Amino acid sequence: MIFLIELPNESLYYGSHKKECVAVHPYLDFSDGHGFNESIQHTGEKMKKTISLVGILLIILSVFSCAGPTNRERGAKTGVLIGAGGGAALGQAIGGSTEATLLGAAIGAAVGGIAGHQIGAYMDRQEQDLRAAMAQSEAASIQRNQDVLTATFKSEVFFDFNSAILKAGAYPEIGRVAGVLNKYPRTSIRVEGHTDSKGADAYNQKLSEKRAQAVKAALVQRGVDPLRIQAIGFGESQPVSSSDAMNRRVNIVIVPIG
């Protein structure tokens, strides 16, 4: 005796000599026994593929999840997570199945991990060169947040009070930074101008913008591609200290291009 219970997307097969039930495609006829065997075989093969893909993905994720505290290792881990998410979405969009989603995630994780590691290594070298170039400078400090480098310069070294004209002492400092930026072209650059809170907000905003543009122009004069550089003035909106002298500053922010 054969029973087919039809559901919206699948049917359950019950055989008189079978105690188990199997989810099958709607309207398949298993009365001759062949369809049942083929369905079981197909389901088994699909499960094997899915399990294999899950295993590959778990291996990739486990390798990179053990990333240590270095910036390069953190970059690799970030790349894995972003790559896995993007690959899974692409696999689902193209294949529309669990198998395609897992395959996309595995490929994306592997590619993302390699890319993240390479970016981390690239920024490691750039950081070393930037710190070496600025080692003798008392006007600059270098900070790194993951793969983003920031060179902060005291405003009084670059500009006179209420001025957006670069002082003579600013050019050697900018030249050192420009040399490193030209050596590592796979980065974008953001020049940020900041002021203290003395004076009107609108005036400080305009002054910070002019100062950022002046530093950008000096970098371009020293060979840095202007398309890589964005100049932004923040006025007095982003203080870092209660000290006016520390708040008056110029940041050169270096961001890797993935």
C-alpha cells in the first residue's frame, strides 16, 4: 500500500514495509520502488556535499579566528568575517540554495582572510617607515587603530595664530610624510584641520578648512596624487583635551584601500 501526503513544498512517503518516512518532492510516484531509492541516493549525496562545505568553512574560520593581537592578524580575521558574509550573500543570490550559500561563504572567507592579511602587512610596513621618517620630529605623533594610521601635528608648528599660511618649519614635516605616502600608493588620505574653542564657531570652522586645504596643497606639491587626498575642517567640534594647544592640530589620516 502506498500513501502520499501532499504538503505545500514536499510530501512524506510511507511504505507498508517501511517504518521510516522520507521527505520527497511533490507528486513523485514511488509505487515501483525506483523513485524511492533514487530520492534516497540523491538526498545522501546532497548531504555529503553540504557537510563537506560546512567542514571547509569551519576550518577556514577556525584558522583565522585564532588570530593573535597583531594588526596583521586582526586584519586577516576581519577579512575572513567580511568575506564570508559577502560570499554567502552572493552564493545565495546566484545559486539560491544552501549548498551555493556555503560554497560562497567558504570562498569569500578564504579570499577575505588573504586580503585582510595582505592589507595588514602593507600597513605594518607603512607604519614602520612613517615612524622612522618622523622619529626626529617633535611636532608629530603617530597612532594606529587597526589598519588606519594617523599622524597628528601641533598646529603652532604649521601655522601662526589665526593664519592658514604654512610656516617655513611645516614644509620639512610635510615632506617626510609625503615621501612615505608616495611609497605606499594603495591608501587614501584625509587631512583634518582642528582649532580650539576661542572665537566664533563659524570663524573656527572656516579657518580649519583653509588649514586642511593648505596641507593638502603642500602634499600635492611633493608628488602625492590629489585624487587620494580629502581635506576636511572640523573647527572646534572635536576637542581632544582641555588644553587649547592640543586641540589646535592637523591630522593626516591614512586609510588602506582594500
